[in-house]
Amino acid sequence: MPTISSKGLLMPESPIRKLVPYAEQAVKDGKFIYYLNIGQPDIKTPEGALKAVKENDIEILSYSKSEGSETYRKKLANYFKTHDIHVSSKDIVVTTGASEALLFVFGSIMDPDDEVIISEPFYANYIAFSTASGVKVVPIVSKIEDNFALPSIEAFEKLITPKTKAILICNPGNPTGNLYSKEEIQKLTAIVKKHDLFLIADEVYREFVYDGETHYSIMQEKEIEEHAIMIDSVSKRYSMCGARVGCLVSKNKSVIQTVIKFAQARLSPPTYAQIASEAALDTPRSYFDDVIAEYIERRDTLISELQKIDGIKVSNPKGAFYCVVELPIKNSDHFAQWLLEEFDINGETVMVAPAGGFYSTPGLGLNQVRIAYVLKKENLIKAVHILKEALKVYKD
Ligand SMILES: Cc1ncc(COP(=O)(O)O)c(C=O)c1O
């Protein structure tokens, strides 16, 4: 039989999706599941975005430009200005989600065996994108006790080798909910300048920032214009995960020119979805005010309910819609599966994301789970109650 490539064999399975068969079986068995494991918001997509597609009278659904439609990129540049990010349409390449932007960046700036330093726990698919590009992830541990703050400059410098090409951050963070301060971004600025590295920032949760804090982008650091590459997406901002539209932004012309070659090879980002994304940019500020108020309420409910459980540690998320929770258990993969297969209260159970998959250091995160607060407040309360009762009877 013809064989699979070594890269194919190395590609990791999604740590979240591997639990799906157990969830499907639980549903078949008649259980109701509170899904605390997913990053799919239940917030409605802005009406204007949907309308722009429904009411469009396109007769030929043609390719767009490889780097994305001109009008959309111009409007995106205006949107970024409202966040004090001053770029032009020429600095933007529209992609099929942030996922494709990350793949293009890895392909454009790193050779096989090059290294990228990522603060862990991190978004699990970073491992998949690195594996697909033959790049080595070098993790730097951030701790729940420090609310997943940026590790020290010294800790970063210990990991920098001649193979290091980039530092990748996610701000606000998935799965941590951490928000890096301006000072932390400036620390990173100093490191990437000193060691001549790229700084990649995944800022897909930019809008989701709480407690009166403001998001500080790497693109606001003028000194690192040639180093900075920002990743963006409509998936979370407008609850448009299925549109599959993201982008990559950089002032570094060689990066953009190289990324465009990757973009040309896949011809074009989706045309209809760009129309929806362009219209979404007209969404009034009040939409976000409502969404953010909703997430703050959910976060506060979730954290205060979780804190009532003995023996758990929980981070204090400042952004995005996730938190990492340390549980009094040994193996969260087993615990998550057990919740689906063997536990329920009146036919209801919960699905959580085991956090081991968000770390690349073996053994870390095994007693942690990621919880997404993408459910309504009353359902979060019920879900945490189920978790609490489950922990009383669960045996590792
Ligand atoms: C941190 C982070 N980056 C990127 C993505 C992928 O985004 P997209 O849907 O735009 O591909 C996600 C999706 O959950 C994410 O959480």
C-alpha cells in the first residue's frame, strides 16, 4: 500500500475534536451536553453582513484578487485606524481565516527546522501549522499562578538559538484569556529588535477586552515595523466563523510580497465571504458594547461559580472568552471523556477541553481544562454545578 508522509503522520489531531465521537454517542444516548469546550460564539452575526450576501445580485461568482478585494482591504485599513493601527491596503493580505494567514506566515518566514518561541499554553492549532511547515515550536511556560503573564526577558533569551526566527503571541489569549499590557509588548519589542526576530501577534480577539482595559497591538510599536506581523480574522469579531475570512498585516514589504505568492497559489479568498466581511465593517459600535457587556457578565458568572468549587485554581481572564482551570484531578483527557461517557445529572453533562493539547511540553496541563464562556449565563451556572458534582465522585 502507498504510504503516508512522515509530516502527515506527525500532524496532531485536534485535542478538542478527538472528544467529539464521545459527545456524539452521549447525545445518541439521550444526554444533553453543555458545550464549554468550543470557541464558536452563540452571538448573532451582524445583520448587515448577512444581508450583503442575501441581497447581492452577482451573476458570476468570480475569483477575487489573490491578496483580497481592493475595497475590502481599504475598508479594513480604516477599521484598523480606529484601533490606532496605521496601515494601508497594501500592507494587508486577505486570507481564508486567520488559520490560512498563519500557514502563509510560517511558510514565508521560516525554513524547515527553524524555531518559533510561543508562550504556552497556546492555541492548539499553532502546533499543526508548525508541523505542516516543518517548523519547531519552542515553548516558554507561562503560569496560572501569574495569570499567564508574559515570561521574563531572561527566560526568552535562554531559549533563543541561531535557529530562532520568530516569537508568536496570542493577544488576547486563547486559551488563557490573558491580555498583554503595553509594557509587555514593549519588552517583546526589545527582544525581537536585539535578536533580529519576527514578532507574530494573533490578535483575532482584539475586540474582546474587559474591565476598561485597552488592547495594545504590536503594530503600534513603530520601532519594529519590519519585524511585526499581525494576524486578524472576522471569525470571532463578528461571530462569522463560517465565513472563513481573515488577514495578515505587515509593513514589511518582503513579507507581504512573499505571502502574496502563497496567496496566488491558492488563487483567491472566498468572494461572497469578503462581501459579508466588508459589510460587517459597518457594524455600529453598539453591537460590540452589547456583546462585551454580555461576555463580562458571563465571565464574572463563570469565575464566581468556579471559585465555589474546592481545590480548583482559575485564571482571571481579561480578554477573549476562555479561561484555564486547574482541577483536583490527574488526567483531564480522561476526565473529559468520563464526563461524556459516564456522568450526568438528570440526563445533563458538560464537555470541556482538556488543556494538555494547549501545551507542547509533555506532561504540562494534564490537570487543567479550558472553559469557553460562549453559553448564556443561566446555562453556565448549570454547567459549573454539573462540574462541581462530577468532581465529588470522579476517581482518577
Ligand atoms: C487564537 C486563534 N487564532 C486563530 C484562530 C482561527 O481563526 P479563523 O477562524 O479565522 O481561521 C482561532 C480560532 O478559534 C483562534 O482561537
